[in-house]
Amino acid sequence: MSLFVDRDDPDQPQTHALVIGVGDYPHLRGGKLFAHMPAANTLGLGQLTSSTVSAKAFATWLAEEYTNPRAPLGTVDMLLSPTFAEVRAHFAAWDARCDRHRDGVAMFYYCGHGIQKDVTLLLPSDFGADPNIAFAEAIDFTTTWHGMALTKAKTQLSFLDCCREEPIEALEVIGNPRELKSGRRGARLFDRDAPILRAASIGQRAHGPSGETSFFTTELIRCLRGFAADRRTRNKRWTVTTASLRTAVMHAMGRVLVNATERATCTSDGLSNFTSDLHEIDRANVFASIGCLPPARLPSVTLRVDGPETHERPPAPEPWELELSEGRYDVCGDLIEDGARVRDSDVPVLPPYFCWDLEF
């Protein structure tokens, strides 16, 4: 087994990540085996170009930037277009590492095809290889997630960068996907902080530019780098928590334009009995929204912020959405009609959000 990052120390709590990106589907449309060995039911799916790029981006961020003094990075196992058997084997090894210490952190990241049936299904590269069993190679993530309640690591994050459409073909097919870990009657189930961040709502698609990092993974990394800051630590660094990350990614995705009229979506579920400190950063970033009262005057107001950064926006009908580094700012507005100016001085701009209305 080769690991993208191998700093494994069995004697201390660490963070262990399993990162999966699937773009090559030989048995689906456009695949190299599709002409003579097509999947019995393709579900209308084909090849993906951003999945492996996104997985590499997240694994690289972990390797180069992830900072958790309580559970330093131990391993990152990155799989690119793996088969079901490969995912199962690497999942078992990853789960064993996560099961060593109660104070460890388990991260599961997946980017590729996903569908929603009665459970969430993740599709490895060899999906459709068995022409007689429709879901023989599909992964039942929902049951797997429940099974992880047997794993000691109390902090468990799942990032699912995949669609959650419910194809009619899938609903009509009878077949059972397979979980990677299941529960046992009478087994001890640990309390855990186990949020699931998803790139799409039920029935919706996940999006990304062709051949580039997906919108979800891009925003996830940006939030980890600053927008998910929660509070300062004793050493004056900022802490990202599981709760602040969940909130920030959902907000960030809501700002992303998929096309001229549609914004991206993100949902969060799972289970959290508590909140965990996850990552430390030196400086926080803030999602800001600046408007005016009465709102009808916005089309006639030039807005400006002066502080650690200076930005200006010409008159527009909607509130000004921008991103700022944390600090103290002067928030100004100039009314074009009569030259009136409003200036609110020394305003603290702190995460997670800064919303401000200038009164004229």
C-alpha cells in the first residue's frame, strides 16, 4: 500500500484521511470498455473530468496546510479511479488506523458519481462490471457511515462531492449495494462528532468546471484556509471547528454561481454529539454583505470599505457581497444625488459573517 502522506505514529492520536476521486468509468458512456462490456444499466452516467483533480487538490491541502495540534496529520490515502475491491481494502486499513485512539480524527472524502436511492450510493470505477447485478460494485455510504459508530475516533468528517439525483432507472432496479463497514448487535456505539457535508441536495447535481477543481472542493478548501474561522486560541491563532466549517461551506456554496441564474447548493447532515476543534490558521477571512437603509437608495449609493484592505463598489441594486480579512474598517457610502456621505468608523469585521447597513 502506498500512501500520499505517511507520518503514521500508532502511539499518538492523529488525523487519518481517505481521499477518493473517480473520473474513469470503463463500463459507462465514453468508457474504454463501454462498446463491448457496457454496464447493464448506465443510469445515464458517463465520464467525469474534475473528480480526480478535486481529490488531488484536497489531498494536497491536507499534506501542506492542515494543522491540528491535538491530532496531527498521520496519513492521507489517496485513491484515483479505484475499483470497489481497492476501495474496500483501503477503507479497512484506514478504519483500523482511525480505531486506535479516541482523540483521533477520521476524514472521508469522495468525489465522483453518486446517486440517491433509499441510501446514498457512491460509484467506484468498475461500476457496471457485473452485467447481472446492477449494484454489485456500488458502495452503500449510508450504512457505512452508521457502521463507523463502532470506530474509536470521536471526530469523523465525511465530504461527499457528488450528485444526489434519483434516476428512475435506479429506482426500478432491484439490487443491493454493499457497505464498507456494518454494525453489530450489542456492540458499543461511541458518541461522535460526525458531520456529513454534501455538494448537492437530494435530487440535485453537483457542479464543477470541466477539468478543474469542483465548486464544492474549491469552497471547502477556501473555508479551511480562513472563512471557517471560529475563535482565537491562546496562541492568538484562529481555530476552525467542525461546526464552523459546516456553516461556512454551506454559506460559501450559496454565493457560487453555477450559471447566469443558478447558485450552487450544499447540505449538511450526519450526527454530532459535540463540536471538535479541527484546524488552526493565522488569519481569518470574513464573508461580508453591505447595504443601506432605506434599501431603495442602493442604486444611487457608492459603497467603500477602508481598513486592512480598501474596496469600492459603484451603485448597484443589490447589497454588496465581498470578502474581507478580519480587522477594523470604516464603512462609507456616498449618495450620488446630493453628495451626502455616511461613514461608520472603526467597525469590527469578524467571522463568520459581517452584515452592515448604512443609514441615510
